[in-house]
Amino acid sequence: MCRHLFRFTLIAALAVTAGVLAFSVFGPQPSNDRDWTRDQERLPWADVAENRATVHNVRNARYRSVDDYDVAWEDRSYDLRRLDRVWFLVEPFETE
């Protein structure tokens, strides 16, 4: 009985592993080449030199509703010596 349970567990684990591997190879691939909304269309990037970090394409949007907003893109510089803490926020968004 114990041998059958071990064999079943091993086969189930191998099947799940094969399924996850197949999905990661043949499933949808991540891409930035998509039709994004205006407030999601640019990726931020950063330059770091000495003690100064400059973040490019920082989104500064004023939302009146989900579909009604004004968006502006900014570059912001930070003195890393004066940096005390960093807050990183992730806001999930839905795809259509």
C-alpha cells in the first residue's frame, strides 16, 4: 500500500512539473511590444553616476476616472547620500 502511494505521488509530481515546464515554454511569453494605454506606454529606466540616480520616464498622471486622465512623463534625480528609505508600490492592472 505504501509503495503504491509513493508511486502515485511521484507520478503526480512529475506530471505537474511537466505541465508547468510545458506552459512556460509553449505558453504566452512576456513582451513589452503590446498596445498599451497612454499611462502605461513608457518604461522607466535609470542612470546612476557616483551618488546621483536619475530616473527617466517617471509617470505623473492626474486621474479623473479610469478612462479620463492627463499623463506627463518626467525625469527625477535623487542624491543617494540623502536617501533614507524607498517605498516601492505595485498596483495590479487588468488586461482586456
